[in-house]
Amino acid sequence: MHRTIFVRGDTRAGDLALALTQLALMCVVGALFREGSFRAFDGWAYALTALISLPLAARRAAPMAVLLLTSAAYVIFAAGGYLPGMAVWGPIVAFYSLAGLKPPRVTAIGAVVAAGVMFACGLALRGPLIANLAQAIAVPAVAWVLGTVSRQLEQRNRQLAEATAQLEYEQRRHIEQAVVKERVRIARELHDVVAHHMSMISMQAGLAGYVFDSDPQTARVAVATIGTTSRETLDEMRRLLVLLREPDLEDAGGAPAPAPGLNLLPALAERAEAAGIDVALTTSGDLDSLPSGLQLAVYRVVQEATTNVIKHAGRCRAEITVRREPGVIHATVLDDGPGAGRARPGGFGHAGMRERAKLYGGTVTTGSRPDGGFAVELTIPYP
């Protein structure tokens, strides 16, 4: 909107400058040059010159009215015996503006007026009749063509401006969608980090408090596990927070911790064992060569499933299996606990697992096992 106002204001100023410039030139020419057979430039001439020139300031707002006014003033000016040559540009510019703004039907009416003006100019200059007729036809025709080209260019420029504005809008919309997706991804990461590590810390703290007097050694191990888990939590939180900072500030706090990969599965199993889960971890296939994003997705699904075992199953046995086969990656977390998989209402764990799998064209299935316990199975096609 501000851009439109600026352009309109600039156009009006240009039209006013054109009108004043033509008025000044006509007055100077009329005062300095005089043909012997024409009337001297007097007060009436100045008044008629103003009527011919000044209406051009409104040539875009009311082109037909400006053409009629300037043409009438010019005919009176020429009929009064004044030198008509310079003044004829007023009606011609008005007709050019009409041709550039109005459809052909209206322009044709203006062409008749312009032709009459040019014929009157020829009569005032006492030229040959054939020359007067040629001038009355040629000059309006040229002005019509130039005005039409100007109108077409302006229409194309307007269409280009609209297309540019639409592209800018689409770009902003895509950026906003990308920001929303990134926020969802970060929220999912935060949920995984906080849910898993805080569950570990909570259970280890409870264990340390329970055996603090009866088994100091076990309490010390639990406290050490709390320290290790806390540091890992801080590292991952720091990595996520770097994503929210400005790019030029990333180096201020050092490089972020690398994204978790499948190489951290043994540490994940150890933490689960420290929480009282009997874990059997099995991996097969070339997992290290998988893309880091795919490794992160598989790791987060396994981490979330293991966290649910810790939170809901109590002491039990869990089997974590990650294997890469030709064209597919499988990951399963099985347990034999009584209450596994019961997420709190409104939780994001199961939804987050499915979203991570969907990102790579995979699926996650969850449900109770026939012989007791709970199962989480991830399948991702690769490559």
C-alpha cells in the first residue's frame, strides 16, 4: 500500500512538472519570438496558454476532459491570430494520455478531436490543404500508437508487480510453514530428551534415596548415573538451543554436540539397565553408514520405546533389536512387563515415533504382546 501511494504521488508530481514546463516554454517562445503576420503575445495569450498547459497536470485523472479543455483553448488561441506552432503540443500530449489510459472506442473519439486541432493548426499556419489533411491524420495516428504501446507496457508492468507480490507472499508463506515444521521438530526433540533423561534421573534419585543408608555403594552408583545422565541431557539441550539462536551467535558458545546416532544404543541400554531393566541389545548390518538424519530417527524411536518401558513396565526384561537388511531397516523394542506402553493422555511419545517414521516413509506399530508385555516395531525402507 505504501508503495502504491508513493508511485501515485510521484506520477502526479511528474504531470504537474510537465504542465508547468510546457507553460514556461510557451510563454518564453511567445514573448521572444514573433512572426510579422501573427498577433503579439499579450495578456489574453498568456491566459489561453495557461488553459492549454496547466490542465495537463490532471491528464491521468480525467484524460478526456483535459483533451477537450486544451483543444478548445488551442482553437481559440489559433483563431485569435497568435503563433500556433508551440501551443499544439498541449492537445497532442492530452490525446497521447487518453490513448494510454482508455480503450480504443474512447480513444477514437479523442482522435477526431485531435485531428480537428491539427487541421486548425494547419489552417492557422496557412499551409497547403493536402499538407493540413496529412498532418491531421498522421500526428494523431502516431500519438495513438505510442499511447497504446504505453498502455500495454503499463499493464504488463502492473501484472509483473502483481506476480512479484504473489511470489513474495508465497515465499513468506513457505518460510512460515518451514518455521512451524522446524518448531514441531524441535519440540519433538525436546520431548524425547526430557522424557528419557528425566525418567532416568528420577528413578536413579529414588533408588539412591532408598538405599542411601543400607547400601551406600549402590547409592553412589545411582548418584554417578544421575551425574552422567544430567551431562548428556545438558549436551543435547545445548544442541537443540543452538538451533534457536542466530547463526552468527552459534560460535559464541562453541560447536553444538553432534546429533545422536545408532552408536549411542549401547549407552542407552546401559542407562536402562541402571534403571532396573534387564536389556538385551542386538544390532546387525552396516548401521554406521546410514545418513545421520535416518540414524537420529531410528535412535529416537528406540529411545522413546525404552523410556516407556522404564516408566510403565517396572522391572522386566527388554529386547532391543536394530538390524539393517537389503532395502529395509527394522527396529523392535519388546518387553515382558505388565504395564508397558501406557502413555499418559495427551502425551507426544507415540505420535512422535510415528511422525519420525513417516518422515522417511516408514511405519511404527505398537501394541500388547500375546504372551504379555508390549511391543514397538519400526520399519523404514532404505534406500
